[in-house]
Amino acid sequence: MKWRTIFSSKTMGGDEEVKVFGMWASPYSRRVELALKLKGIPYEYIEEDLSNKSALLIKHNPVHQKIPVLVHNGKSIPESLVILEHIDETWRNNPILLSQDPYDRAMARFWAKFIDEKILSTTRKVSFTTGKEQEHAIEEVTEQLKLLENEVKGKAYFGGEGIGYVDIVANFLVFWFGNLQEALGINIFSQHKFPFIFEWIQKQLKIDMVDESRIPKDKHLTYIRTRLAAFKSASK
């Protein structure tokens, strides 16, 4: 089932057309919506059924045929990290997501890639493996989270005093990750193990737009458990 929702704001002028093709449970999709909301950019949200992708999604992202896709004034931009940079470079109002300092920008990109290519990738292994393979993946993602913990230690946010690019990329830790580990019945991620990340989470929750982006927990748990059951059934 597909649905369309219009999100509006009074902070942006002009006749910009902004659409987001996404999926409600995707951390990649949610980060794009969060960036637009933080910037006050009105947009039309189009929910995709990933088991029956729309012709429009395939048209706008013919290479990967994945969400999210941002369509800005008729021009399509795929890949969430690329989309975040486009949003920041196009709408220069606060919050500014990436520093103007070349080194700081490079390091922000480094940590964003680390989150996507290491933490989220290993988390998928945790979700869809069992036994020794899953145990190894849990150890691996724990070590990756420790590196992220050390990066935010002593900071209000990853980029400094305000929410920025890496904070938005890491936002899956605020709601999504806890739901996943509850559905899996594991305990990787806790305040005791990662106190600095949890301090950061509490700061995130004080931002209205972050709190409003909360994934419906019961719906998310049902979705995860349904996917896990399908995986186990297919593996037999």
C-alpha cells in the first residue's frame, strides 16, 4: 500500500517542489525526512511498498531502484547521504548540517560512511544470522559502537554544539536500534555500555522534530518480527 502525505512549513519561501520516496521503517528514509523537517522544508512524502515498487520509484532511481529518493523541482537524487548534502547545500538556513571547514566536513563524511558501511551493515548480519555467526556479528557491532561512543565523548553532538550531519545519520540509534534488539531478544545497546551515546540520545529527544519522528514502537516491533519469521521460514 502506498500513501502520500504533505508536510508543510512557513519557513521556506518560493515555489519549490520537494518529494520524498521512502519507507516508514527505513532508517535511511527517516534521516532524509528529519533533515527536511529540521530545515523547515515543506515536502510531499510518498510511501513505497518495497515488495511492489512503483513505476515512479524506478523512474526516479533506475540504477538501484531503492528508497530514499528526493525529487527536487523534478530532479531526482538517490542515496540518503548524498540527499543530506544536497539539502544542506540548497537550503542554507539553520541548522547547517556540514561545517565549512574542509577537515571537519571530511571527518563528518568519514563517520557517516562508518555508520552506514560498518554499524548498519553489521546490524543486518545480527538480524539475519543465528548461532556462532550471530555471536560474532554481535561482538563486531559492539566494537563498532564503542568507536562511535568514543567519538561523541565530551561533545554535545557529533559535530559540536548543534545537531548536524552525523547526528542525523546516527539517528537510528535514538529509536530504531532499541526496537530491533527488543524484537531479537538481545542486549547489545544499553546505557550502561554506552553512556555517552545515551547522553547524546537524551539531547536528541529534546529537539521537537526528532521526537516527532519517533517510529511507532508496536508497529515497528510487529514489522521486524514478521520479517524475521519470514527469514527463518525461508531458511528451513
